[in-house]
Amino acid sequence: MITGHVFIATSLDGFIARSDGDIAWLLERDDPAEDHGYDDFIADIDVIMMGRGTFEKMRAVRPWPYHRPVVVLSSTLTRSDLSEDLLDKVRVANFSPEEAMRMLQSEGHRKVYIDGGLLIQSFLKAGLIADMVITSVPVLLGEGRRLFGSIPADISLRHEQTKSFPSGLVQSHYRIEA
């Protein structure tokens, strides 16, 4: 059975980026001395699925930071939009969340990291997220790109654990209740 998993940071008021996509506020708070659990999280992931916006932010980062296959869900990007060095690392697909998960399951994948605000929202609406690790950064942005959008019905969560860090970050793990 394939499952979707979220590992993301937000401002205290629930934004994942400023309105223009800027995440400098997040990078300024990153303390390399603190282990926020990303390495342990990603070690158990088979494939990363990200939205176009997240890919656009990451596409120029070198060295390429991902050591898992990446699938970008987009209705506007194509393989020809990828740089030569990413052709064997990134795949672009124009699928619904359900179609994308069926494709990945048929390829033998079991745990998928879902990354990007709109993508996370669409996967939540489709019932394809098993759990979420959300790290709150102690900053108020006032406006920007929200992690969560409107949903057709309540989504019940079960709190698994919360950790706080000396930097002020607070990380909570929630399981989606079926």
C-alpha cells in the first residue's frame, strides 16, 4: 500500500512562503546544530513528489539536494523544461494525485514525500496523506502562501508527538485519521 507523507515548516501564522514565494525567513532560522529529523524522515522515503512552485524554487540548487527520485506534478512543465543534469533525477507528470499515486505504486514505491503547499492541499483533499510533520517557526508573516486551504470536510488528526528546539522551532507530528 502506497502512502503520502508531509514534512514541512510554516510561520507561526500558517504560511509556508511569502506571497512572492520567498522563504528567506525560514532559512534565517535554520540552525545546522539542531537535528529536526529530516534525515531520519527522508531515509524512509522512496520517492519525492513536489509541485511546480516548489520545483521552481529548487531547480537551480546545486549540488542537487535530493538523493531520491523526484516527480514534479505540473500541467505546464514538460521534460524539455528540465536542465540536462536533472533529466535522470526528475520526472515531470501531468496527473491527478490519485493517478500519480497509482503510477508510483505500480512502480513499486511505497512511501512518498509530498512537498509543496498546493500539492499538499490537493493530496489532503484526495485522502492520500498518512501523516504530517509540521515545524512552526517563531515568526509572523501576516500574509503569504498558506499551508492549508479550504477543504470540503473536516480532516481529523491524531497528535503523535511534539518537540521543541532551543532555536524556538516547535515540531508536531500528526497522523491523519481514516
